[in-house]
Amino acid sequence: MAKDSDEPIAVALAKNQREISISQFFEKNRHLLGFDNKRKSLLTAIKEAVDNSLDACEEAKILPEISVQIIDMENDRFKVIVEDNGPGIVKNQIPKIFAKLLYGSKFHRLRQSRGQQGIGISAAVLYAQLTTGKPAKITSRIGKNHPAHYYELHIDTHNNKPEIVKDDEVEWNKEQGTKVELDVEASYMQGAQSVDEYIKETAIVNPHLTLIYTNPKAEQVVLPRTSEKPFELPKEIQPHPYGVEIGMLMTMLKYTQSTTLQSFLTAEFSRVGSGTAKQICENAALLPKTKPIDMSREMTQQLMDGIKKTKLMSPPTDCLTPIGEEQLEKGLRKEINAEFYATVTRTPDVYRGNPFVIEAGIAYGGNQPAEESIRLMRFANRVPLLYQQSACAVTKAVMNTTWRSYGISQSKNALPLGPCTVVIHVASVWVPFTSESKEAIAHYPEILKEMKLALQEVGRKLGSYIHKKKRVGIELKKRGYIEKYIPIVGEALREILKIKEVEEKKIREELEKLLEKTRGQVEDLEFDESKNVEYDEELAKIGKPDQKTLEDDYD
Ligand SMILES: Nc1ncnc2c1ncn2[C@@H]1O[C@H](COP(=O)(O)OP(=O)(O)O)[C@@H](O)[C@H]1O
Ligand SMILES: [Mg+2]
């Protein structure tokens, strides 16, 4: 800095201060979006495209048929192709959707869907561009009377704007749908956290989906749908007043179309009719006729206090579409070879004004490894979460459940051990992820509590089963001992009483009959869920989870 000049340093500094585009930000911070290593990047790119295909099919009430193909291009390069039979995308929208970050249809609404941020697929396009320099190739068609459009797109990261490399009309044997083709730097490995695992888990929680998957070794698997019932489109809702924060309320007041405070409250929030709105105004010491535009910060604070003082109904919960106990069990049976299954869908609850519902499932035994930690599957709005397990609320809830009372071993603050898969699904109009990469669910106490209650419900059923299995085992052992001695007793009697062999046989048969009669049929002891109640009582003796320990955890 020239000493003789009188120019303050701030002026020189100002020359370097300028806007950063969102694309430039994520160019440097792609790990925030799930692109932090080659293996994970492959998964994230596929996941973003599949999420969108599923969301779009559901919005259009179409039974989804999605094909996912990964082609090995060698030297850590892969071509990823995801194709759906969804509603397609209007031509003009294609460039912005795929080549502009933060552009989407889901951010500004409250509805249960997989995408919410408007940054999914464009982030995948950005990653492809960064690592291979290749444009994204998109084909989309909105109906048989419309042509299919083909685009090749780059992102102009300085301006966060699409750059059209190619714009064509093409022949496509599909009446409608969208196909996304990306070249990415990646690595393909099987096992936990792999694309294969993601595909499998996606099939478990989306029974209405047919998925055709071709891995880089050109092996194809078809996972047909198990339910022909179209997915019920979740209802969109307004925010609930209890969940709103002051800054948000100020913005809403600034941009609302309503002309009075009363009509603002009824129009913008759920569970506020005109009577309730009046009540809120009264509790806030504000006139219902106040113009929203005239609301100062202080008045908005008053309004916040008024909302708190007013008793409101909980948000509506018919906006949630859980998988359902039956379908979740079907999904588990399809993908996991076990001997016992149990599932539960809880009734909905609310965190920060957002309704949510928890579902849990267990698959026990079969060919699952007995000496290892249980396998934990986490889902949010039907999307498998494969990374950040230890940071996720689901993991905490599983660790905090006392599995020993259900017959599964567990050391303190650890996942239980045993031949078992545990599933938790969180469905919500807004899933509170810990970051934009949507890998782990935040530790809201309301959510943790519901998860734990769900786990206890399926845990108790599992406990009954394991308990019963143990009893059958003990019984068979005892019986085995007795049976072993019957021939010896028979032989001894023959010698002592000097009887014939036929008579000895008769005695043996009598003894066997006697054994059956006194010990009951083994088949009767086999597990039968309808008889669960009596075993539950017995189980209670080995320790049912009590409400008190539960509450202690969350106080
Ligand atoms: N396969 C598709 N079919 C129809 N619409 C799509 C498809 N993929 C993306 N879209 C549209 O593009 C938008 C942006 O997608 P995305 O960047 O993944 O953000 P988000 O899913 O969070 O909204 C979506 O909201 C949706 O409206
Ligand atoms: Mg998306």
C-alpha cells in the first residue's frame, strides 16, 4: 500500500470484494453435496437422478419404471444413465433444471418428497463437468403428441447459468419420460455403501417401483414392483404457526398478498381459521385489521408471543404417506432372507411445526451373520441413507434402546449384535438433515422419542419370538434326553421281565405316547403371533422397557 496516498486501506480491500455465485461456492465445496470421494460421488449422482424420477412419477401418478445403467469407461470414468417413464420436462425448463443450482419445484412448499433443496441434479451435473469436462446429456418428452428434446448442457459457474452446447429434437421410442446421462469420475465397489446396496434398499421401501439396474460389469438385475397400487400423492400443507421463527414471519408479512393480519394468518398457516386468527391477534394485542406491510419488528414479536399463547390444533397429518406396515414387511421379505419379520407404523407427531411419522422394521435370523453388529437401514422419505451413520438420529435411537430385554446382546452405547436387520423410516414434509448432502437426520428430541417407541414396539415382538424359540429349544433338548432313554428302558424291561420283542416294542410306543401326552406337541410350541400375548406377559418378567427410562433419556 502506497504510504504517501491518503486512500484508506478499506478502499483497496474493496477492490477484491465481490459476489460469489452459488455454483462457484459448490465447485469448491462439493463435499457439502455428497461428492467428497469417487465412490460416494457415483452413488450421489445416481441417487439424485433416481430421487427426481421417483418424485416426478409420483406427482404425475405414474407407476414408476426406472432404469439405472453404469458403464465403465476405464481410468476411473463412468457413464451414468438414468431413464424414467415420468411426466417429462417442458423444453424451456430443461436447461435451468439441469444447469442452474438452486432451481426446483420443491423448496417453496411443504410436501413429503425426496428432493427439497433444488440443488440435487444440477450438483451432479456440476460434478460431472468438474471431473470430466463433459456436458450433461438430457432427453425428455412430455407426451406422444410432442417431440422428444435432446440437450447437451454445461453450467456457466461464474453466473450460475446454463450454457447450451446442443439443442435438438430426436426420435425416442418412449411416449414420455426423462433420460439423464452424465460422465463422472468415480469408483465402483460392491458391499455396504455401494450403488448395489442403494438399489436394493430403494426397492425395499418403494414397492410400487420397477427398477432395472445394470452394473459396470454389465450384469443386469430387474427388481419388479410388488404393489400395483399407485403411490398416494402426499398433500401439500401450509406451515404450522408453532414452527415459525421471527425472521421467517417478517419475510412472510412482507411478501404476503393478504391485506389484513387476520386474513394473512388464515391464508398462510395451517390450523388457523378466522376465529383462531382473531384469537391470536387478541393475544398479541394487535388489531386483526392491521396491514401486514405495516407490521414492525416489535409488532411481529408481539405476534409471535400471541401465537405462543393461543392453543392451536396440531398440524394435519394426512399430508404424510408412510410405506405402511404390510408393504414394509413385504419389502423386507423380498430382499432379506430371515425367519422372523415385524414392522410398525407409528401415528404421526410434530417437530418444529412439521408433521412426521416414524416406521420401524426388523428381520431376524435366516442367513444373516450372528457374530456381527446388526445391519441398520436408515430411510428418509423412502430414500436409503448410506453415509454418516454415526451422526444420524436413527443410530442414536437404536443404541439407546435396550435390546437385551428382547433377547439380543448389546454393550452399552453400541449397536446390538446378532443376525438381525433393523430398519427405520422417517417420513416428513421437511426432513431435518444435518447437511445439504442429506445423509444423516438431526437429533430432534421429538423425532428421537418416536423412533425409540417404534423400535420398542418391533423389539417386543422380536423378544416374544426369540423367547419362544428358546423355550422350544429347551423343550426339544429335554425331550431328546428322555427319548434317548426309552429304548434302554425297553431293553432293560425285556431282560428283567423276560418278555418278547413285540411286547417290548409296545412298551416303547406306550412310553413315547406318554411323553407326548405329558409334554404336549412340539408343533404347538412353534411360534404363532396370535399367541403373543401370553409370551409378552412372560417377557415382561425379563424386562419390558418402561416409560420412565425413556423419558430420562430425553430430559
Ligand atoms: N426426471 C425428472 N422428471 C421430471 N421433473 C424433473 C426430473 N428431474 C428433475 N425434475 C424437476 O427439476 C427440479 C429440480 O431438481 P433437483 O435439482 O434435483 O432439486 P429438487 O429435487 O430438490 O427439487 C425438480 O424439483 C423437478 O421439478
Ligand atoms: Mg432432486
